Amino acid sequence: MSQILILTKNCLADIQLQQDLQKLSFEVFSSSSILDLLQADFDVSQLLRFFKIVILSESLSEPDVSLVMPHLKAYDIFIVRRDHEEPDEKQQALWTELGMDAWLVPTDSPTKMREKLLGPLYQRMSESGEVDLRSSGLQNRYLLNSFAKCAPDQGESTLPGDFLRNLQENFSDQEQKIFYRLMERENNPLTREEICSMLWPEVEVEQKLAQISIIIRNMKAKFLEFGFEGKTLRTRRGVGYVLCQGFYHLLKNAAVEEEHQSQANTLALKKTV
């Protein structure tokens, strides 16, 4: 179970959010006094150490958020902003610059809320070595121990037969487009300019950098949900993104196997007709 602290100006205003999170099996504590202590620059490290996630309530104004963020960033904690509507690209860029890890809106479904909170959180915890997914029970469906370090010499490893299909079902349209293009590129990086041209042909890449980073982060989180704690998707600074070679070969083999199985099923169906 993950412990969540909601920082709010009015605890009653966040009752629905608290109940929604509790239905997802989170342990939730809502507080206005801790917010006051943070804004007054008190040391609250002994309090915050009990929580993995802090949510800034929509009852906080943007100046409130700007004031409290530098204090929260001093602690190793996952910071989430909840607002009354989905932020536009300018707001997303601002929140990302402030150090926000994710954001929620009232229209988020329970599945979407869990995805926004747990996926990036587990990704960060795994990369920092704070959690070992093989023993923590955090993995979702598949756990391939031999894949843990994404080593290219794991050629004998195989993916479950329905892996690609399940992965596609969990990807958004934008994530699927990037994923397939990465598969086509193999070891050649996919640049941010190419991603922008593919998803938003009429927009300058500088306007979409924050959005691209969010999509890539979400893709990594979804790989993690399927049990991959290694670096499945690499960022080459100043160049772009590329699939880890070990992961690429596993995916390629899974695609071939899936195609063979599809052909076999079609043939078997024809024989029964």
C-alpha cells in the first residue's frame, strides 16, 4: 500500500478525492496544518517520511503551489498537482519546470488515476534502487528476471504469447505511434523533431517538448507495469529515444511468434470449415 498526503487549505473540499484514492487501496491523510508548516519553512521531514506521494489540492492557488514546491523538492517524495481541469501545454511545461511529477483532474477514471500515480512512482523507485520489483510484489502481469538489466545477450528469453496484444491495449494512440516507429528504427534514435512531426505536423517542436517527455515517461511506466525494471526505453541526450537492444530483440521475436500463431490459427480454422 502507498501512503498519500493531500496538502489542502480545506480538508472538507477534498473528501471525494480522498475517498476515490481509498477505493484504490491507498492510505490517505489530508492536512492543512502541514501545508502551513511548509509555507512557514518549518522542518517537516519527520512527517513527510511516512508518505510516498504528496498531492497538492486544487484548493491551492498557483502562487501557493509556487511557494510550497521548493520546500517539497528538498524531500525524496513524488509530487502531484490536482487541478479542476486538464492543464494546457504551457501549464504542463510550468509544472514540469517546478518539479511536478504528475497531475490529476476530477474527470480521471480510477484506472487512469492509478496509472498516473503508481506507474511513474514505481519507475522512479526502481531506477533509484529503492525497490526491487522481483521481491516487492509491485509487478502487474509478467516478471522476466533474466530481463532485469536489459542485457542484449538474453537471446533465449521469451515473452508471453499475448504480451504485444496486451501492450497495445494499454497504450494510447500517441504511445502506439511512437512505439511502432521505435520498432522500425531499431538501434537508430527517434528524435523529438520526428515525434513532433508525426503527432503534431503543424506545430513547432519547442512547443511540445514537455508533452513528448510526458508520453515517453508514461511509456516507461507501462513497461514497468508489465514487470520490466530495466531500461527498456533509453534517452540519448541531444539525440532522441531508442529501445534497449535486449528489449528490442525480445519484442521482435514476440512479433514473429505472434504472426506464426495467427497463421496457424487461420489454417486450423480453414480445416474445420
